[in-house]
Amino acid sequence: MPTSFSLARLSIILPLMLSTLSGCNMVVMSPSGDIAAQQRDLIVVSTILMLVIIVPVICLTLYFSWHYRQSNTAAQYDPEWHHSTGLEVIIWSAPLAIIIALGAITWVSTHKLDPYRPLDRIDAARPVSADTKPITVEVVALDWKWLFFYPDYGIATVNEMAAPVDVPINFKLTASSVMNSFYIPALAGMIYAMPGMETKLHAVINKAGEYEGLSSNFSGDGFSHMRFKFHGVNQAGFDAWVTQVRQNGTMLNRDAYLKLEKPSEKEPVRYYASVEDGLYDAVLNMCVRSGQMCMKDMMHIDRMGGGGVESHENKERLEHDNRFAEGPRPSTALPAELALLLEQDICRGEPGEVLSLDADGTLPATAFSKDGPRRTP
């Protein structure tokens, strides 16, 4: 039996735990955007359907433990019992019904909440009208910060974005180097941002407020600080925000982007009043740096059947690593010994013997004779 001391301690700890939980911001279960609200409803419905099985099982487990306890001599004991058709029907029909229900819900919601699917409603009571003009936001996941382009307004920002309430948002997302996951819990679900690729997300914010966005996919040292502010404002507030960006911002051209692209942590909010034409497209196609070949050009060459032997010159033009946006790249020269053999057209030792490098990257001793490198007979 618990002592008075343990009960007193529990009476102190329990209120503290409840007060701590009451301070939690359960934004996923209390979202401010219609897409996130529909996803919340899916969580609730799925949980209720699962509880239809879980709660009876827990209750029956407790009942059986109590009813068939050793001290209850009135409980019927039948060691030869092994089957009941009625119980089998009950045990299997309930899970089957739940699986069917979950399957139907999953099928409908998978298509309805497809992130690539344009919105057909502002909220449950208001459809998107034909004259509604969405706002386009082009997102680039950098190391370790977020860059937002507003092509309709010719501005860009770092680690801050805004959108008018009840106006559909068309997100286009890519990344500069590694894969990230774009997530504003109050607005919509997660969507990946990947280098050389463009993903899409359609969402709408229904309540004005200050919300947090983050990267939900680990991407290196600065991942934990890869967060940004999302302002949900009315149309007048959004226009004022755009004016603020234009008044306080600088020019974002390719040189400025290459400096920004280099890995950095805890990057402050930045405004860009103007953006060089075609910059987002160059980021998407990984050809911001002078002399690089764009991914779309390489894909066009591949689609036309390839560039032949001459296309080996394109290799260096397709190299991309933002860690060396400024400064020399690591040498890709072959080891001197291997280069010598290649120059002399040597690829084998004894007939049938293929030469390979040792673990330290040098040629084995058997590749050389007293007169120098062995030639292929």
C-alpha cells in the first residue's frame, strides 16, 4: 500500500505535470490552415477507429485478469476448450470493418490532399472562386536557412515569409545541395525539397497570426536552427510587408546568391528588394555559377540520344558543390603512378591480370619491374 509520504509527493508532482502539459502548443491538433485542419481530422478519425479495437481489448484484458484470478473459485474452468465460431466472427469482423473504413478514408484523402493538387476550397464553407488569384512562393532550402522568392512582386527573403489570409498559396520547392523537408505545422503537411528537382505544395492560411516553419528532415550541423517565421496577415498587412521588404532590401543577383548559398547557421532575416531574372530557374537547374551546364540542357541532350564521345567535356560543367562556391575545389587529378601508366597505354600486367590500386590509392609493387612499369604483352 502507498504510504502517506508517497501520496503527498504524488499530489505535488501530478499538478506540476498537468500544468506543464497545459503549456504545450499542440499546433498540429489546432491548425490555422484548411489543409492542416483536414489532416488533423484524419488523425482524429484514424485514432477513433483504432480505439474501437484497443479499448475493448484493454477492458477485456482487465476483466479476464480479475474474473479468472486464482481466488475466484466460481469462474468456469474448461481446459479442453479450443474453439468458438461466435467469438471468431466477432474477433475478425471488427478489424476487417476497420480496415475497410481506413482503406476508404485513405483512398479519398490521398487524392483530395495531394500536395500537387490545386485547392478547390478556402475552408469547409467557402470554395475557391474563379476570380481568386493565388500567390506564388518559390522556396529554396539552403544550408542551413530558407530562401523565399515572390516572383509576382520581384522580391525575396531569407528565413521569413508572409501570405494573406484566405488566399491560396502555390509553393514551388527545391534545394541547393542536400534534401530537406519544408514544414509549417499550422499551414499544411511536410513536403520534401530536393536539389535539381521541384516539388509543389498548395495551401491556405485561414487565421491571422505568427507561425513557425522548420526543416523536418535532418540535413547536417545547422539543422536544429533551420527555422523561419511565417506571417499570416490580411491583404493590407501583406501589402505593407511587401513594401517593407522593398524599402529595406538589397539586390539578389547570382554573386549574392553564391555567397548566401555557402553553409551558415542561425542566419538572420534578410530582405531583397529585387531579384535577378531567372535566378530561381538557375538554382533549380543547378547552374547559378558561371560556366555550369543547366540540368534541363543535359536532360535535353539525353532525350535527343546523348552527346557522343565529345560530351565528356560536360563533366566539369555539371559538377556542383556549394561548399566551394568561392575558392578552389579539391584536386581530381589521378595519382602520378596511375597517370604514367595510362599515358603509356598500360592497363594490365601479366596476361589476364587486372591491375588495381592498393588501399592507400597507390599501385601495387607487382605493377612495376626493375626497368619501370610493366607493359601489357
